[in-house]
Amino acid sequence: MSRTQKKALVVIFPGFNVLDVSGPVSVLYNSDFSVSYAAKDELTTSQESATIKRDISLAEAKLHLSDYEILIVPGSRPNNILPHMEPEQGQLSELVKFIACFASDTDQDNVRQRTILAVCIGAYLLASGGVLDGLTATTHRLALPGLRGATQHYLDQTPGAKGTRIVPEDPSDLVSYLDAGLNQFGVRIITTGAMVNGIDAALHFVSLGLSRSLAIEVAEIMGHRWKDI
């Protein structure tokens, strides 16, 4: 596989889930993407006590959004996610604002398709910023009520909002990942079920942007049975 100039960005925050990051990153790395980590602080520690040094600050990355073809948004335990969903002095948190900016930033000179992949309850952060409005989304089966609540809160607080369809309706049904297609700004929005499903969703992304054969090859390299949809 030849080296390309395709770039991926992972946004991390205190208490992020390691598997939510490492799964998709492994797929992207083996698909010849360069991967960078953006965070508010220089060092960020996961819920599993692994510490990552950022490559770029959120403020700086915001100035170069068009450089990246995909943004990975990991999840965590709710107690690490919910503080970012509570307005700071009436304003969205820096993390949520950054994600919303990636979902709405348009560059007429940039013809590359851009994607946001939210793993597990990383979807909560998208919901808080209105990124899921007008779309269909999923998350971990145990977190479905919380995602419905977050999207309903956005709907109640935002004039003109359209609402979000959350699937599955029955938590006993399992959804690996869901590709909601393009939002109004032409950015593809993908959400996943459980943590490991970030791998499946990243392979889906590779199959769309590069080739299905490459996605199959990468899954084989990783020893993963791809749950394609």
C-alpha cells in the first residue's frame, strides 16, 4: 500500500475511552492515513490511565479543519462526558464547539469528503452541539435513553431544529454502526453502538473513501471480522 497524504484527527478529552480511539486509529493507520491528536491540554489521560500527548490544540486545529478527512470522537463513561454537555456561562464547551465547527465548516476549494465518526457515547457530544439534528443516530444500547434525552434537549432549546431519530427502538436489538449520510454542510456523520464497533465503522469509512478491497485487507491484517452493513 502506497503512502498517501490523507489525514485523520482524533479529538481527546480527560477520561476518554482507549478502545474507542485505538480501534479506528488502527484501521486508519493501516489504510495509510496520518493520524493526529487534538486536545485542550498538552497531556490528556484516559479512563484507563493511559496518557497521550497532543499534536495540536483545539484552537489551532480549528484553523485547519479542511486538512482532515475524518474526525474521530471517542466516548467514555457518562461522568466524563456529561460535564462537556453542560453550558459554560451559557456557552457550549470548547470540545462541543470544536466538534460542531468541524460538522459545519465548509471550504468551497476543498473537494474532499469529510466525515465525523463518533464511537459509542461520543454521540452525546455530537447531540449537544446539534450535529445530529435532522439525522438518524445510534449509540451503546445502554446509553440510548441518554442520547434521546440529549437530542430532545437540543430540539427544545433550538428554534427551527428538526429532531433526531435514535435507533434501535428496542435496546435488545444490536446496531453495529449507522451511517446517517451527509448533513446539510456535506459532512458525513457516522455513529456506532459499542466500543469495538468503532473498528467496523472505520472500515466502512475506508471502503467508501478508498475501496472495499482495502477495507477487507485491513480487517484481515487486524484479524477482525468486519460487520459490514
